[in-house]
Amino acid sequence: MTAIWSVNRQLFRKNAEHVKQNNSIMAVVKNNAYHYGLEFAVEQFLNIGIDTFSTTSLKEAIRIRNIAPNATIFLMNAVNEFDKIRQHHIQMTLPSLSFYYENINELYDIEVHLEYENLLHRSGFKTIEEIKEVLQHHTQNNNKRKMCIKGLWTHFGYADEFDVSEYDTERTSWLSVVNTLLDEGYHFDMIHAQNSASYYREQGVLSNHTHARVGIALYGSRPYKSISEFDIQQSLTVKGNVIQVREVNAGDFCGYSFAFEATKNNTKLAVVDIGYGDGILKARAQHEALINNKRYPIRALMMSHMFVEVDDSVNAQDEVILYNNNMRVDEFTFKGVGANSEQLSAMNHDSLIKEYR
Ligand SMILES: Cc1ncc(COP(=O)(O)O)c(C=O)c1O
């Protein structure tokens, strides 16, 4: 018996279909498709009619190109490997004025999306004036082989936050950039800004936008709590097994460094074959595990094991669920364990058995 990370293909696809509805989605597949597996995820997304992908890594962009010869692939980080970008027909962000002027001659034939910095301050042009400077400089550039301006984009850093006004601020500022440029007659084949939270908050793709750039919802986790669990479903299961059930008495310390002190005699502890070495976060182990459809408290977390306090109904070889559609990653996000993507990224795909069912 070994702990297993598994994905139900049918549920993964059904969820992605439900998230997409009839909207144009650019699927964010960075970090190995949120660790669901890049090839697996791209194939499922293609299957339900998503043919536009974005990632932050050129290596991943090329892997996507190998699976999807006709897809639109957008690289959200700028790189200087321009020949590879051309060779694999990858579209790329244009992240700043300095990048434009420094690389103007190397960018020929590359399709770029102008990036607006906004409140995240991670990348992008600082003002609409900077964007216009590039647009005008580009128009006046008579060089036959020059870059091609394909898109306009930003990233909302606050769409997942509800108690502050920053989302409104970044949204208003961005819409003003988009609408001013369109009113002045500029055209972009692609305009995109929304992550999962913004996509749900706006109930679809913002007007004048061609795509929403969605990640976590496609992978089955809700970006915020008031979205119904039926609207976004988790296809991932992470589970271990009870190796043995042991009894300890009041005053016994169990686990490393006094991790848990039993307060009653005959306390039953299931020893489970999954731990932080498999990617279970310490904060996740403050909560429960699911055995035979019942929740039990996790008492101590070790590298390859955990203790779960159980009752007489639990036996060796019973399955111990850490995540499934009834014990979802997003539940623990909302309980403060860590972002959805943080919990997914913590999983150790070298130690867990990986299965697509
Ligand atoms: C630039 C960019 N766009 C879109 C997304 C997708 O966000 P989410 O997973 O919240 O949908 C991310 C994720 O971090 C991102 O960095």
C-alpha cells in the first residue's frame, strides 16, 4: 500500500466544461497545469473546446505546442530566446518600455500582447501613455520585419479579495485603458485580464474582452467561498492507508517532540502512510481526515506518516482521504491552510503514486 494522488478524468472534463460554459477561455496551465499534469490537462481542455493556453515557462509553452499544433499559446513571462518563440509560434507578453526598446530588432515576426502593470506591480507598462508610446512607435517603424501587436492584457491581483476596494480600483483603471485605446481606434485581436475569481465575480467575460484567463476553477477549486460547490467540482483525490491501529493511554506522548499527548486511556491512533514528505502541509494536518466517510482529527504529522485519532470502526488497510470532492482543497483554503494552488503545489509527485482513472 502506498499513498495515491489520483484524478478522475471524467470529472475533470465535466468540471472544465461547466466552468467554460459558452465563454472563450484561455486556460492557465503553468506549473505543470497546477500540478495536474500539463499533457493531461491540455488534452482534456482541447477536448472540451479550449484551444488557447497560457503559461509562464517557455519550456512548457513548447510542450503545449507539441501536443496542440494549432493552439494559441501565450507566454506570460518575457524571455530572450526569440528564435525558439518564432520557431514554435508562441505569443509573448511585452512587459515594459525598456524591454521593447532593448529588443526591438530581435522581436521581428513575434506576436506580442502589451501588458498593463496595474496594482500587482509584477510586470507591464505603468501608464496608458507608455502603451500609446509603443503603439505609435510601432506604427512609425518602417522596418518590414517587426513584431506584431496581437493583444492587450493585465492581471488582477485583488479579484480574490472581498473586504477591500482594490479590485474595484484595478478593474476601473484597466477598463479605462481598454476603452480609451478602443475609442481611439486601436485594435487588438486578444484582450484578456480575468483570473477565476474575476470571471465568477463578473459572471463571465468582461465586455470588449476576447478571453478570460482562468486557472484554478478549471482544476476544481473555488477561488472564493460563496461560489456553490456544485459549480466547481474537484476531480483530485489524495489518500493514504491505515497501516495499523494502536492504543495509547492518558499522558502518553505520541509523534516526534511531544506532538500529541493522549488525554484518555485506550485512545485509538491510526498510523497512516502519508506525511509531509508526500506534500501534506503542516497547516492541513491541523484539520481532519476522512475514513469510511467519517471525519477524524489528525493528531500528529511526520515525514512519511501521520496519526489520526479514530474509533473502533477503523481498521488496518482502511483508506484515509486527505483530499477528495467531499474534503476539498478549497475547504482548507477557506480555513486558512494556504491558497488552493499552494496546497496543490505542495504535493510530492515523486513519492505519491500518480493515477488518472
Ligand atoms: C497572470 C495570471 N493570469 C491568470 C492566472 C490564473 O489565476 P487563477 O488560478 O486564480 O484563475 C494566474 C495565476 O496565478 C496568473 O498569474
